[in-house]
Amino acid sequence: MTAEKKRIYIVVKTYPTISKEYSELVCTAGVLEDGSWIRLYPIPFKKLEDYQKYPKYTWVEVEATRNTSDFRPESYRPTLTTISVSEKHKKVDWDERRRIVFNNNKIYTNLQELIDKAKTDGTSLAAFKPAKIHDFVVEPTDRDWDAEKLAILKNLSQQLNLFQSPEEIEAEYKVVPKVPYKFSYRLEDDCGKQSTMMIEDWEIGMLYFNCLKRAGGSEKEATEKVRQKYYDEFLKKDLHLFLGTTKQFHNVAPNPFIIVGVFYPPMPPKETQISLF
């Protein structure tokens, strides 16, 4: 299959996971110029050149091929060497972000409608605006990465590579720290259906570790700071959620969606903020 050049406005970067084949992986998603969604995977983000490392809300050009091993229609496999980033340090403009992100894109307010669409035509990325956010949930989870995958990565890092120094090899396979907590929103859609949905955004993982550092290692204080940001502060914004499915659970989970990004522009004039109750 021939690769196509894509111009993508990046709106989703998930917190890295590890893979036996690729070390650290980041799932990236965004919208094309016509407003349609696209997912880029796999991307071993740390292995990209510095000039290729894209932040969110940036236009990126890349050659990509439809990923035929993934039934989800938005999934493409990028050619990493072709990634080109523009406007990397552009000033924040929420009006421009709204215009690009919601161009020709439906904003779902009914979760069952979106789930039904996922089951019928494979839709796996969407924008969703909850009617209410009831709570921000923090739950302990595994504190370490999968031991088998870590062992494979360690063996890979120890293999002889004539073109890399030991320091370069170690840096290539150094694993990002695992967030030892699972963060979720308990939310309600426009029909009163309540759901608890996990947040896997890059920002929430990095926020946790930045707060942990500032709190002198206090996990309790760090998680409280994350809650303040995602609950106390974001609920005063015009909160939208970017939802995505995982390939593994798309066809089997009652609700296959997780929150892969949080969009929090200022509240538009004359619009009531999202309910706290």
C-alpha cells in the first residue's frame, strides 16, 4: 500500500506505554484539514529527532499508510523519517484551536450513540461533551511496568550495536516512569447515563510527576494537585473530551472508549459553565 502525505493537527498524545518491539510508544491522534480524525501508531516518541518532536495543537506533515492490521478506519502507520513539524512555538489561540478541531466534526453528547457507531462502522475517535462531571477519581494501580517486557528491553539494550555507544543504547531503551495511579472522570451524558472513564492523556501523567517533584515526593499531595487541575479548574472551562478506543477492547467492551485527551478552552460568552453537580 502506497504511503500518503498527511497534514495533521495534533490534539492527542497519550502517556507512553512500552512495547517488546518498539520500547516506548505514544499514540497520537489529530484532525486532517477536512476535519476527519486520524490515528498515528506506533510512534516511539523518544527516538524521534528533536526537531520532529511535536507538541499538541501543532500542524504536522507525515507520510502514512493505512494500517491494514487495524480494523479501525482512522488508524495509520507513519513513516517516522518523514515527520515534519510546523509552528512549534505558536502562541496559544483557543479560538483557532476550536475552529480547527471542530471543523466538520460532530461533538457527541450522547455516549450510547457514539458506542453504537463504534460497533457498526468502527468509529474509534471522537469529540464528546459531557452534560455533567460528577467526580474525578484517583485509584492506585500497578507501580511497575510489565516485567516480561522490561526484560526484553533490557536484553535489546545490551545487544552489540557497532554504531551506538553504550550510553546511547541505554538512553534509547530507558523506560519512562509508570504512573502508579489511574485517573478517571465520573461523568453523565445528555440522557443521564453515568460512566466512569479513564484518562490516558500525556498531560495528566506529566502533571502528576511534576507535582510529585514539587511536593517533595508526597504522592498524596501530588494526586490532590492533579485533582485540583482536572476537577476544580477544568470544570470552570468549556470542557470537551477526546475519546478513543483500544484495538483490543473495541469490539468486546460495553463501552470501548477511554479519554485520550482533554480540551479546556475558556467558557464562551453567555454560555453556562458545565455543572459541578
